[in-house]
Amino acid sequence: MMARVDVLQPREPKRTNVHGEVEATFHVFEEAGEAFLQIDTYGAPGRQIPSKVSQSIQLGAAGRAELLKLLIGLEDK
């Protein structure tokens, strides 16, 4: 599944748990003069096709700025 994120909205979780670790890669590319950061996650080892991309998230300038603000805020906690 592909998704481009421009805005990150806060939400109160119904429950929290730590997910299992999976492999992730990233790359940067340019489209129509705008730079995008793409993060791909891959299937867990026990999955039918473990090396297949599970999800891709793309962050343009607005999405990267939102994520950076959140990450900087986490450093204060």
C-alpha cells in the first residue's frame, strides 16, 4: 500500500503495544521539482512472502516538517 503523508493528526490510542521488528529501507527521490522521502517496510519473517514490501510511506516537504516537529518534541520527554 502506498501513502503520501502531508499532515499528522494526534489521536488518543485505544490501546498500546510494541509491534514486532521488521526490516525497513528508505530512499529519496524527486518528482516535479519536489523531494520525497519514501520509507518501505517489509513482511515479518513468518509471513508468506517475507521480503515483499508491506507498506510504503512518502513524506514531501510538509510531511517531513510535521514529522520533524514530533521527533523534536519527543526529545523533551
